[in-house]
Amino acid sequence: MKRFIYILVSGLLLACSGYKIIPDEQLALIFHDAFLSNAYMQHRGMRPDSLNLYEPIFAKYGYTTADVQYTIGNFSKRKSARLSDVVEQAIKLLETEAEHLDREVSILDTIDNVARRTFRRTLYADSLVRVTRLRDTARLRFVFDSIRPGDYTIAFDYLIDSLDENTQLRASVWFERADDRRVNVSPTYLTRRRAAEYRREMKADTSMRRLVLDLYEIRSPKPKRPHMTVRNLRVVYTPDAAEAVDSLFLRQLNIKIFADDFCNPLPAPDRVALPADSLGTAAPAAADAR
């Protein structure tokens, strides 16, 4: 861990004038966040140098790449401060977190959950629906086309009072494939004359094309007058973890922390490195210009 952070530091030793000096505490937090980002990328088998991951970390704390470069270069002029102390502070932050979180959970499981919450969305919501006529029952039938793989939650509170003349009422939800064949049909008889809650968790795969809800299904051949009140109706979609994480990383494209130069060996003696124009792009070596 310590070696990794020193590699980061070695890639930022070129100082620029006219930029902000980052306080030691915030610089340690930047190192901390950068390490976690890099560790996750490596664990997922992705090349950390293929994505611009680090600039948003700098921006999160209100700084630019040049500010980080300048701050690290300025340490040589500060008699009362050492860069190694900041590195040690970042390591202590990581070690403290490691005492409470297992590495696999903190890097993988937690990120999966965050990603799924980030891309969870409500497909339909209605705070109040009253069904008092037969034609009103159409308001409790829904079809969601072009659904995606993932989890679907259908939930609502309801009351079927004594004015409802139908018996054996059901709420049914199911998926349909491209050929209109129903799969995962989930019928539930509704409770009468007392407040109740309905909740169903449904999981779709790539073969499913639509989600259908029939929340007031009359089983009798001769339907009679309904009288049902539905509150807090929600249909919520949550993508699978793999898709959510991919979407989260797509959102972070064009962000980079550790460029190739950070992890490469120092230049050979006959090559003189020129100042980098950013963390991701270095100027040609003097030897190449010959």
C-alpha cells in the first residue's frame, strides 16, 4: 500500500507556479480516495490507466491536477512538513477502514449496492386511485413494454370495503415474452373489508419483453360493482448489479488519476523528462527530439 502511494507521489513531483497549496489533511484524503479507486479497478481486471479516474477526486475537494502537482513539488521548500507524513496519514485512514470493513465487501459489494441504488428508478407512482365503477378497473391494469433485466417491485396499500359486490378478487402480475407467452405469473387473492398491503418482487431476464399488472382481477363471469381504494402505488425497477456498475463507470469516463507514467520505471539516464501538460499526457522526452 505504502509503495503504491509513493509511486503516485513520484508521478506528481513536477511543480507549477501560481496554483493552490492543498492542506495536508485534504491531500491525505485525496491519496486515500485515489488508492481505493485504483484498487477497485485492478480487482475488476480493468486497466487503471485506461480511464480518467482521478480528476474528479481532485475536483471533489476543490482542486485541479496542477494544484496537486504544485503542492507535492512545494514540499521540498517546507522545512516543517514532510510528504511522507501525509502518505502515512492516508495509510492510517485506509487501515482504520479496514478494521471495520472486509476488503471484498468494501470494494465490491458496497459498490454494487451503491450502483444499484444510483440507477434505481420508479416506473409508475400514484398516491390515490379509487375504483367505484366497472370501467374504473381499467385504471388498475398496467403494461410496461421493453423492460430490462433486473428486479421489479410492485407495492401498494388498499381497502376493499363493504360496498364492493365482487368476491374472490385477485391481483396478478406477470412477465410476457416476445411471443406473448406469460411467465412468472403471480396471482394473490385480495383481502376484503380491512386495510391491507400488497407487495411483490419480480425478477426479469433477457427473454422477457413486458411486465403486466392486473391489480383488480374479477374472477366471476358476471362482474359487479367494485369499490376499492388504492394508495401509494409504486412500480420500481432496480437493474442487476453488473449492469449498474457498468453504467456507473460509463458515467465516469474521461476521468483519470494514475497515468501510465505513474507506474513506469524512472527515465533512463540518457533521457530527460520534460514537464507534463496533465496527469494523463506527458511531453516528449528530449532524447526523442534528437
